[in-house]
Amino acid sequence: MSREILLELDDLLQAERELTGLLAAIRADEQEARVMYARLQDWKGQSANVLRDQIETFFMELTRRIRDIEEQKHALIQYVQYMKQVDGAS
């Protein structure tokens, strides 16, 4: 294995670990936000409805971003596997 590829693989593996940590933190924050959101269900009136709509929009966007990060992580994992195969073939 060449030293250059090993460093690149280490960087890619570090990026994968960081994405995993980021996803875990986002999911924990999302869970906490959902608990807080559940407390709003007792609120009544127009302002409560507006706030619920805004929070629901936030959750939809958060879900989309989590999916994007998961897709990026998956692509990174595939690239790491490719790099390992290429490195093993040389």
C-alpha cells in the first residue's frame, strides 16, 4: 500500500466517523425537539396553529437533510470500499 493512499483512506474513514457522529447528534436533537413539540399540543388558538405549522415544516426539512447526509455517507462508504479495492489491486 502506498503512503499517499493510506492517508487518503484515513481521511475518508475519519469523514465517515464524523458523519456518523453528526447523524447521531441530529437524531438526538430531533428526538428532544419532538418531545418539546408534543407539549405544544395542548396550546390553543391561531398563534398555536402557526407555531405548529412552522415546527412541522422544520421537521420536514430536518428529515430531508438527514436523508441527504445519509446518502452522502453511503456514497462515501462506497468510495472507501472502491479505494480499498484499488489499493489492494496495485
